[in-house]
Amino acid sequence: RILCLLVAFTVFQDHSVALLSLYMAQLILDYWDGFFARRLGQSSTFGAWFDVFIDNAGRALLYGHVSRLPSLASGAIGSARPLLLPQHLVPLWDGVVLLEWTTFTAIQASAVVAALPVAPGSRDPGTDGGSERAKHWKGKAEAEVAPWIVQRVMARGFKTPMGVLVMGSIHLLPIYLLLCSDAALWSAWGAAVRAALALVWVDSAVAATVVDVTVLVTLAVGRGLGAVCEGWYVRGFLLSLLRLG
């Protein structure tokens, strides 16, 4: 995965098709890496940390790459340009990257604090009173009083409709932004959508715009829900720091 990202963002910065291919390859490797680690009993705390670190680094690199690309000149999949021009919202993508790394830091720091030995007679500041379940960030939403929306997203380790929406949006939004920023990729994406729509005998020009709007709104809603969950974790971490003095 590291090699794919290094080659993609150093050798192929000016070749978005190759860059996207390598980025997608490292995502596929991410899945199989986790699959075989669990199947072979090779999961580890360091491996889990490093996996999320590479995820964040890859998305940060892709957001940064998109921010540096020239904006496409002129509508939807069925016309000359996408509805969203990523270069007009660079501060927003910078904010997303900052939020992801802040959440990563908060979760990992909380995990370290929870793993520290607790002095006899003292209360462990990293848990909800010693609950082992609270020591794992995916169980935090169930172990503590979390907002309803956070509980729904986090339930069963993201294996819920809302969880899939959030995790899918986190990973797919920067990829969609790259599609919106590169003429060749956007043209190929548009051709694929129109071809798929032609199979169901619909007006591809109108339906393509509907698809574009649907994809954009879905990713925006999913990433927004993810930001709510991330904000809740960061808030809890900051409150813990304040309690510690």
C-alpha cells in the first residue's frame, strides 16, 4: 500500500488515470490485508494503528492532489463539466483532512491512556470506570452515552446502513473529487454512466444529471454524518484532557 501511494503521488502526479488506478489498488490491498490478518490470527494493535494511518495519509494526499489541479472549465455528467468544482472549495477539503487527523490523534491517544496501568484506588481516566469495552474506540459509542446518530453509525462496527454510508463516503468522496477535477477521468465516468443508463432505456442526458446530483448529495450527507461522529470523539477527548488538568 505504501509503495502504491508513493509511486502514485510522485511518479504519476500528472497522469490521473494511473494515479487513480494505484490509489484503488491500495484500497483493494487494504481489504485483503485485513482479511488475511484476521483469518491467520495476525491482527495486532500496531497493525490496526498503521492501517488507519495509511488510510488517512492516502486520503490526505488525494485531497491535496485535487486541490492543486486546475479547475475544469464548464454542468453534469451529460455535459461539459461536473456540478461540483473541487478547486472552489479547497478550504473545505483542508478542513476535512484536519478533522480526520485530529480524530485519529484523539482516538490513538485515548487508547494509549486506557492501556496505562491505573494506580490502586484511582479511577482510570481513559475509560468509563474500567470497562474493557470502552477501551476500543468502535465500542465507545455503545459504552458511553453517545448521541443517537453516533450510536446508529457506530453500531456493530459500522455494519449498518448508516455506517456503510459514512465509511463509503469517507473513502469515496476524495475519489469523486478527482473524477470532477480531471477531464479524462470525468469523460470516462460520464461515458460509463450514459452507457449504463442506455441499458434501461432512459433519457441519458437528463438521467445523467440526476445521477450526478444523487452521487454528490449522498457523499455529502455521508461525509457530514462522519464529521458529526468525529466531532463527538474529539469533544470527548478534549473533555478528558480538561478533567486531567
